[in-house]
Amino acid sequence: MVGACAADPEPGSGGGAPSGEPAPGGTFTIALDKYPERGLNPHYGSAFDASQVLRNTYDSLISEDADENFHPWLASSWTISPDGRTYEFRLRDGVHFSNGEKLDAAAVKANLDVLRDPNYPSWTTNGLLQYSSVSDVVVVDPATVRLTLSQPRADLLSTLAGLSGAIVAPSTLRGDKATLTSGADMIGSGPFILDRVVQGQEIHFRKNPAYQWGPATARHTGPAHVDDVVVKYVPEASTRAGLLRSGEVDAIGTVKATDIPLFEDVSGFQYAQTGSAASTTVIMLNVTDGATRDVRVRRAISRGVDLEALVESVTKGSQERAWSLISPDSKYFDAKYDDAAPADLPLAKKLLDEAGWRTSGQDGGIRSNDAGQRLTIRLVATTPTYPQDDVLKAWQAELRQNLGVDVELKYVENAQVYDLLAQNDYQAFPRQVGGLDLSLQLNRAFGSTKPDLTYGQIDGITLGSIVGGSKLADPQVDRWLLDATRATDQNTRKELFDKVTGYILDNAVAIPLYTDRNSVAATSEVHGLTSLFDPPRNSVNGWAYDIAVRTG
């Protein structure tokens, strides 16, 4: 069984990919932008694109393709009960972790049990495995494991297919919280073995010669082609481009718009870009603090900037303006939102006037209210990379010029941003929320979150997340999210996602910025370039199992 991503053709730009069959050997070096700052535990940091490079070391029970269909990996097959509450996985024979431990049903149970333990430092599985959805895990026999759920979860397979569902050698799942959070001593069963780490700068992997159990979505079987993988972390896009042009690296991820002409249709290089099923990048507006408590202000901000022209200008057409919370590449997308709420500057000014924020011709044209307060929007964010940094700066300038709104940009490291959200002294929070299943993405963004950033629950399902920068707590939205999490019928889920989207956009709880389009470039010596995209999100994850380099 081969997934859609396995059949994608190689990019043909420039010199194109090398011809002939991939040859074994050599070292593949790639430059990416974000080091996995949350550590090397796949269960703890895998919500972030940076951590996806750990896929080189860790396998999951199943794999997911670009069309959001599931395929065998460590599990050769699985069954789901008619009521959606029992999942039984049949495991492949002969699979071992790289330290020699056998990967059997007991090992899978050990992983799922720790993910259900609230004391285990798991990040991406909150609300799914850590808390009460998975009520029991049973070893049926050495090759079969059964999961029982307290209620149906439409997002279970997506989570198990993701890095957060990676299966780790049980002997390395022990230790204090600091050890488990670090993940430096954890062992996987993947095609590469973590060999060496230079904190914040490089990660080195070496081939696992015993590997014979790649996912059905892969392009080949057996061990990886290359002997070694070196991942360099270079935040600046132009510097990454320079490293590729000079031959210091074989490939780079996240190519800036101004650098695309250096590689696309240029001899000796290849370039590829793809969309993503992930939710779009949005600016969440805090409904509980400052001026954005007023829906008129939120609506004015959402309509006061021509985002279509802004995104086109900043990204040179390499990204597209988003009109919805849902990506055009998702099976749940509805085109009815396209162009439904275009920029309307007269309307935006009228709304601010009605809300009591008026221009006075003083203070640089920034609006103020009768109490003399300036109309200031404090935006907090994880230190952004391209294209978000350029888009936010342009958005800031447009709001000042068009509406007299002062936007303060405050950037911090990812670990610090949650403290700022908890302090609740901000009005805007830009984010693309992670998770492979759309119900998980929307829940994390818009499910009820208590002021202290703890989670709410309805009928035993955890709702809300600390990435919910809007601080929305709407019972009706929660119910739609809950029903979408339980529903297994695609049409039913689409209707529920549409209701959530309509509410969020109508009330300007979030402003869609741009769709998620990811890019890679490489020399023409690299086979399998598009395998670096990790479906269905299609982040550039540095997974090098199908990569080969010309060594002669």
C-alpha cells in the first residue's frame, strides 16, 4: 500500500533531481530554521515544526498521507469497533529498537500508559491520551495491542500517526522529569540513530543498518540510503540560501520569497513548494483584555487592512491570503469564505468611531478615547521567522496608517510566551496551531481555556489549550468542537467545523493571515527532495529515510 505522497514526482526545476536509482552511502546535510528548544523527547515537543526532525529516530504505529488517509507502519493492520471505542493493532514481526529491545505489544502499551500519566512530560497529547479518553490498554498477545476509549475520538489515528505517537524503547521511558523532558537518552526504532547534538546548532544522525520496517507511504524498503544526516540550525533565511549556493549544505528548508529565484529553474538546483492541510496562520484577538474586548474594535482591525495585497507584496506571491481557519488543502475546506469579508476601510473607521476611539490629529494620528487612552494593540508572539515576521511588520504599519491603531510587537522565546499569555496583558497573538487532525487544531485554538491556562472539560473530553490566545470561552463553540471530536462521519465533521469557523470569523475572534505553504531547495545531487515534506501538515521535517545523495 503506497500513500499519495509516495507517488509525487520529483521537482523538475533547474538541473532537477539526479537520474537513475538512488545509490547508498554519503552524508546528507540540511539547514533548517528552528532548533527543537523543548528538547529531544518526541512526546514532549512534537507540536512544533522544529521537533519533527526527530522522526529520523522514531517510528509510529501508522502513517498518514497528504490526503489524510492512514497506512501501515509498525502496525501491519488495525480494526475499529462499530461504536468507535475499541482499536486493535496487529504489529509487524521482527521490529527492534536500536538498542536491541523488542518492539512488541508490551512496548506499545508502555508508551501509551505513560502518555496517559499526567505526571509524564507530554505536550501534544494533552486532552487525548494523558486524560481520560483512552481508558484502557491491553496486551492481547505479543503482536496485538487493544485500546479502549471512554468515548469515540475522531482524532485518535492522527495523533498516533504523528510524532507525538512515536513508540520509544520502554527502558528509556524512565527517569526524573528533567531527564524525560530532555529526551537525550531516549531510543527509537527509526531508520537513523541519534548520534551527536550540538545544543542549539546541530543534530547528527547515523544510519540504523538493521532497519527494515519503513512506513507504507515511503518510496523504498530496507535501510536508509545515506549513512549520515547532519541538521544545521540557521535562523536567517538568506544565510541558509548562501550555505546552499556555496555547497556547504545539500538542502534547506523554508526558502524566503526573495531567495526563490536563486534555485527555481536554476541549473544545479531544485526547488519545491507544497500546501498543507494544517489550519491557517491567524492572529487571535484577546476577547478578555483591553480594546479587543469590544467586537467592534476586533471587526475594525480585521477589515482595516487589505491582507490579500499585503501577503502578495511581502511574500512575492509565494504564500496566499487566508480567508478561513481551514486550509484549502484540507478535505474540510469550504470556499464560501473566499473574498467574503474583504478590506473595507470606511466600515473599519466607522466601527472604531462607534466604539469611542476617535482621531484627534495629535499623538501621531493614533486614536484615543474620552479617557485619553491610546488605541494600542499589544501583540505577543514567539520570535517569528519568515514569512510571519515580515507579514506582522507590514500589518503593524498598515493599521497605524489606515486606522490610527498603534500595534506593539513583543517577541519572546517559545517557552516564555505562555507566561505572557497567562498574565493576560495583550490583545493579539499570532499562531498556526499544531496537531494533525483539524478538531485538535481548532480545539487548541478556540476551546475554552480558564484564565490560569488550565483546561476545561465537557463529558470527559478536555477542551482548550494554552495556545488559545483569544481566551475564548463560549459554550456553543465548545459543544461544536466536542461533537466534531466525537463524530466519525466526514460530512458531519465538516458541518461542525463550518459552524466554528463562521462564529470565529463573524465575531472577529481571529483574523486569518495566510495559508501554510512550505518550501525546500536542494542541489541537483539530491534524490527524493519532496520526501522532506511531512504529510499532511507538510512541514519540512528533515526526515531523510528516502533521501539519497550522489556520492561519485
